[in-house]
Amino acid sequence: MNRRDFLMAAGLGAMTLTLPRALHGAEGGPRRRPNIIVILSDDMGYSDIGCYGGEIRTPNLDGLASRGLRFTQFYNTARCCPTRASLLTGLYPHQAAVGHMTEDKGLEGYQGDLSHRAVTIAEVLRPAGYATYMVGKWHVTRYDTDKGPTDNWPLARGFDRYYGTIRGAGNYFDPGTLTRDSTMISPFADPEYKPERFYYTDAIADHAARFISEHVKQKPDRPFFLYAAFTAAHWPMHAPEEDIARYKGKYDGGYEPVRARRFQRLKELGLIHPEWGLSPQEGDWSKVENKEWEARCMEVYAAMIDRLDQGVGRIVAELEKQGQFQNTLILFLQDNGACQEAIGRSGQMTRPEKPTLPEIPLDAVRLDVIPKQNRRGIPTLQGPGIMPGPEDTYISYGINWANCSNTPFRYYKHFVHEGGISTPLVAHWPAGISRRGELEHQPGHLIDIMATCVDLAGATYPAEFKGAKITPPEGRSLVPAFQGRPIQREGLYWEHEGNRAVRVGKWKLVAKGAHGPWELYDMEADRTELHDLAAAQPERVTEMAALWQAWAERAKAVPWPWDGKDKADTFSKQKRFELKQGDSLPRARAPNIVGRSIDISATIQPEAADGVVVAQGGSNVGYSLYLKEGRLMMAVRDGSAFTAVAAPEKLPPGPVEVAARLAKDGTITIDVGGKRAASGKAPGLIPRMPADGLQVGSDENGTVGDYAAPNEFRGKIEKVVITLGE
Ligand SMILES: [Ca+2]
Ligand SMILES: [Ca+2]
């Protein structure tokens, strides 16, 4: 029993030994570790909320800001899934295998499913004595239907309780993939939550408040971690009518006055430098045809944020009621910049008088992101003939309003210019942050949230977890910044859809698209990225581009899926590989198995019934020689064609010679101790070079066989020889 366990067991709960002195109570005595609440919002711009210059009513967030700290240069990753993966794990998104969205692109950094080489904040804080709760949008697994598997859902990744949606987007009045703990439910057949009218933002806030109150009743001696991932204000523009009414007419003047007012307010608040220019205007209000509809889009958007803020108020009120407000760190931030995606903005639809489609039963679980219809049978209504807001509509607010939301920055969600990656960060903690209403100008990034939680909880970030080696954390604790002290770091990096950036000190190098040229900006003089210095400072560009490349290779951002076809001449020409236990060959140095027969021989001495002898590839394509329940197996995978051949008997004890072969016609054979043990037939040779490399003694990242990565071999692998045919 270590000291912390002792304190826990003794019911003392409070482990303050690792906390800096300044975090101790005013009386100088040890203070209880804080509760930590991370509130994330979805698809909002830098200047939407009041305390960051917006005209939208956010008194609760503004209140937290006035009693806490606002970071002016905090960064996310420019998109929903990668941000969530990065925030949860303290890694860059590609290291958590979510470099893009929840689709397996057959590349190590792009598997669309949270890596088991990563741990979540909940998995790290729970062993340190924290209770762990999550509400809202998960969106870091590709297994997002009611069929599961659920082993990458919140309860399997460290959370004690969960209420929310496994996928992103969805209808606010009837969200798809709504889940309580690990069971998908219908909001209209949920005995545990029966509001008068279901609205997802309210449901998230209500469950956050409920988890807090139940925590205090059930586990009063333990601190908690709560991750509240609201979906506001992601499309569709859906909000309760009473909130929309508050914004009626507010946007009738169009885009320009909103931007001008926000730009002015940002300067007054000190959030931006008075010398910086304003990004170019998108859209011309005088030319907008459907002005009433266009203004209504922004009214609904504002109402969604207003409602989100009311939800934050409910969380704050519950903390106060439960006596937890003083010693809870609340962090509020946004997952990416404002969203320019055009969803449901064209067409000629009108609302039918009667339902035109069959009803969907109220107890049916819905999975749809963009539903085709509502439960009553009204088709989903889109286009400028339909006013956004009600539950049968599905419309986004468009690029021109996104440009307003992102005042003063350029570009949007997806891009790693400042408009894509800049977010407010409000940090509120009366017992721990004495700077009230101040601004903190140091850059920070999502990767820092894990480090901050570990720091405050006195937790240990594990080197190994559930048998897998864990990638070391990338972030820095923000606790020094809370106290106005500097954070040291080499740089911050981004990659999304080939958009790239690196920031070192005041310099930012950024490019648009996989082949776009580098642009260089001095962020102290020009954070709105209007004066490209790349041509004037070619040496700095070369130097920073090299930093980005080294990071991209280390952090699995490359190889990336944005370049099209493989070039075969970049792969190894070697035909025979002599390998030893623990060897790992990256893709470029791994055997070029495309269209070639593969012979494997090895001498092994297993000490467990399961484990990989050698594997190359992953869940899309590859081969693996492994032990399952004591029997030797060879698997070959090509897309949905998966062939596995197993020796009928368990391996004999002691060192044993084994061999496996994939022959030209697809025949698979397994030999044990020089004798044929099994044979079978795959459709043919392997037609594509797998994205994953080769490992001896494990299968990293995506797995070829039907086991979880890395499935490490226990015992001895003496030598592995792989020989390729012509
Ligand atoms: Ca988002
Ligand atoms: Ca693999």
C-alpha cells in the first residue's frame, strides 16, 4: 500500500503532497485535491461567448471568466474527433489513432478508434482516487452502433458513469446513438430521465448536475472528474423557441456589423492586440436573397449557445448547492473553430401538412446523424424555404456567419490557421487560482489538459496500462500558468487533412492542404495571419518545416491518407529478413509483401496461451502468425476477406520449431516441429502494402487477427526468418 492508498483507505482522501505550495489553503494547511470539470462545446468560433467579445448572452461563462482566468491563445486540433482524442489522452490526435474522423484509413495514425496505446484522463485519475463521470459527445470510436462492441466506449475507457451520444452531430430533440452507461436508449423511453420536452443540451446539463449531486451523496470523501462534452452549437440549428425569440431581429443588419462590434470588443477586452488587422469579410449582406432565413440561422445559433450557457449555470448552481464550488477547477473550451460546412442550405422543401412517411416507434433506438425523417413521419426539412430551429429541420448556419463567429481570425473548422484552432479557455477555481478576471497570454493546447489533471490529482501517468505500453504524454501542466509563471515547451504542432502548422514561440508556420505552400507569421505582430513572411525569411521556413516533419513522423501524422497512391519503389527490396524478438520495422522497411508468397519460420518457447509471433499490417490488410488458446494460427486479411488457419492441437511444451506459408495460389500451411499441422486457403496473395509495419512478438495499432493490440507474446521467440517469393 503506498501513501496515497493509505490515505484513501483511512478515509482521508486528500493527497496534497504533490501540489505546489500556492495551491495550499490560505491558512497554510493541506487542501483537498480539487474536483475537475472539463466543459467542451462543439463548432463555435473564438468570439461567440460574451467574455471573448461576442454579443451572445452567456452570463454564466462570463461569470466564471470574471472570477477566473481567460487564456487568449489556447488551441484545439480543428476538428471534432481529433480534438476529443487529444483532450482525453494528452497526446496529439494521431498518436491516439484518431488523426481524422472515426473511419479506419488503414494507417497507424488514422484508425478512427481511440488507441489502447493511449490512456484517458479518466483512466489516469481513477486509480488516484477520483470518481469519473462523462456526459455528452464521445466520438472517438468507429464502433458507434447499438451492435457495439463497447470496449472503446466511455465505461470501458475509465468512466464510472456516462450519459450521452457515441457519435457526433444528430438531432437535438431526438439524438442518434443516445447511450446511458453502455446501453443505447431512446430519449422517449428512458425511465431515468423524463423531461417535459427533451432537448439534448438540457439533457447533458441535467445529467452533469445529477452526477455531481449523486457523487456528493455517495462518495463524499472522494474528488471527481467530470467531462461534459456539449454538442452546441454544431449543426443542425435546433433550439427551443423561447431562446430563439431572445435573438429575434438581432442579426437583421447582416454580417458586417457583427464582425465590427466583435472586433472592437476583443480589443477593449485586451484579448487581441489593437494593431492586428481583421480577416477578410466573407459574404455580402446586400446580395443575400433570403435575408429573413439567413438572419434566422444566426438567431438559432445564438440561442443554442445561450442554452448551453444556461446549462453551465445549472452545473455551477449544483456545485454551489453541494458545497463544491470553491474547490472545483472548471475549464471551458471549444473543440474547433466555427463551422463553414454547408448542410441543408439548398433545396426547395416545404413542410407537408401531414406525415408522408411511416412512424418510428417512440421506444426505437435511433442511430442516424442526419435523419431522413422524424418519429411522426415528417421528412427532414432543409433549404431556405424552411426556417431552422424546430426538430423536423436540419440546416447549418453557413460560411458567412462562421466568418463572424471566428472574428478576427481567418478560415474555419478543418483548417489550422487561427480560425480553425483558436479557442477560449476559461479556468475557474476559487480555491486554487487567485488571478481574478485576468488574461493569460501564453499559448496552450489540448494536450495540456491531461498534464494539468495529473498534476492536480497527484496521479501517475502510467508507462503501461492493461498490458500495453503507453505513449508518453505530450502536454505541460497549466498550473504554473494559473499562477502567472511560464510554461516551457519546444513547440506546438497540427495536422488535419493535410493542413499543417507548427508554432515555436511567436512564430507560426502554416499551410493549407497537403500540397499548399508554407506561410510564416509573427504571432505577436500579426496573429490574424495577414502578412506572410515566408518569402522574407526562407531559412526560418526551412528550419520550422523540418521541425514539423520530425514531429509528423514521431507523432504518426505521416504516412497520411491525403496523397493518393503508394509508390512501390519506396518500399524495401529485401527478400529475406532475419528478425529477433521485439524487432519493429516501419512500413518503409517492412517486407514488401504485395503479390508475393510469404514463408515464415521461427523457434518459440511460449509461456502463455495467447500472443503474436510476428505480424505485419492491421485491420485492413496483412498477415499474422500467433497463438490463440495454445494453438498456433496463421491469419491473412484483405479487406473483409479474413482467413485464419489453426493447428488442431495445442503446441507441445519446450522450444519448438514452427513454420507458416502463404503460397502463390493462396494456400496457407502451418508446420509444427517439422510436420504439417494444418492447411487452408485464402483468396490469394496480399494485394496491397499494409499501412502498419511489422513487429516480432506483438501486433501494434490495427490488428490482423481477432485479438486486441498489442497481444504481446510471453516467453521466448528465438529467431524469425521471413522469405518472400518472386
Ligand atoms: Ca466540432
Ligand atoms: Ca498491426
